Amino acid sequence: MSATVNLKNVCIILSRPRYPENIGAAARAMRNMGLEQLMVVEPQNYDKSRVLKMATHSAVEVVEQIKVYEDLRTAVAPLSYVVGTTARLGGQRQLVGSAARLAQKLAPISKENQVGLLFGPEDRGLTNADIRLCHELVNIPTAEFSSLNLAQAVMVVCYELRRYNQPGGQTFVPRLANRHELDGMYAQLKDILVRISYIQPDNPDYFMNNLRHFGTRLKLRAKEVSIIRGICRQIDWYGKKCYREGQQDRRSPG
């Protein structure tokens, strides 16, 4: 094993949890496995006393440091790599791996990058809009009844990270682009591709989803995102330059 998962750079994100007790139980599971960062997005009926009751005294530190956000996009903006968990497969949920193999992938990434493990609400899980903010998805294999309790799902994934961590060498991985940088790049690409008529303006997201999947497989670095955005700016400048010159030619006496 060439690297271990840097658990200090891994945070658990609970999106729209319905019950404070599940937040507390998730915090306790994290503490058991050595994780400390917990984000909660749009919680329903958030009650810290009920959270603490299930967290028990051992996980009080985790609860006290919980960061609460009003929307998921803001929560994941500073993260370089986001992994979503899903029970449903198919459709837009194509890049699905196993929780057991997740640690091996995150080991080199987590050395220099902030990683988020995203869990959806207890009743519905992550939406298609949620998974567009993820670099990849993982699935926890179950029997016919696929629904796991939220804290159970957190425990399984955290356990896999903990189990993987054994002494070994380290592999250098440069900083990956964070979600904010990637979203800015994709927005700029969409604008340019629509304006040069490469994609249709009435349904650009269909093509952009494929482009996002492509970018996810590449694991773009921050420097590479900057290069792509620079190319987009140059295309934009050159297109406007050609347009201005064409307008001048039309006005010139022939």
C-alpha cells in the first residue's frame, strides 16, 4: 500500500437530514473511525440537544464543530473532490464504484486535497442535481431492502477508510481543482460552446453532463482548469475581434 487516507482532510456531508438523532449517531460513527469534520446542509428540525443525545459524550467535539449550510453548492465549493453515496443505480448514476475500493482512490487525493463524502436525506437520498456536484458515486451493496439508516451508511463508508489505513509510503498528488473552480470552468465552457454553435442553446445541459463525466475521469488539477479557462477567454477575444473586423469591412467603401 503506497499511501493512507488523510482523515483530517475528509469531511462527512449530510444533506437535508430529517432527524437530529441521525446527525448525532453519524457524529458518533465518525468519532469511532477517527473522522472529525461534519457538515450539515439544510437540516430539518435541527436540535443540538437531540443531536448530542445520540452522539454521546465521546463525539461532543465533532458536534461542537459542525458546520451548517443553507445550500449544498456553498458547502462543497471549497472541496477538491466530492464522493456521493447512492442506493439507486442507472440513469445519470453511471460512475458508481464500491465503498470498499473508495479508500484506495482517496488515499493519494486526500494528502493535499479536501475531500467530502456526501450522504442524502433518509427518505429519498441524493437528487440528480446533487450528484452533478459529485466527482464520483459509491454504492453500498445490500440485500433486497436497499435502504440503510443514515448513520449506518456513514459508519460503513468511514469504516472502509479506517480499514485501509495501514503504514506505507506516500504518493504525491498535486492540488485538484475544487468544486467552485470546476463549476466556473463548466459555466464558461457552456457559454463559449453555445456561442460558437457547437451545442444547442435550448438544451445545453445534456451535452454538458457528458463533458462533466469526462472531466471527472480526468481528475482535473487546479492548474489545468486555469489553462482551459484561459483558452475559453482567448476564443471569446478572438471571436469578438473577428466580428469587429467584419463590421468594419462592411462599413468600408468598396
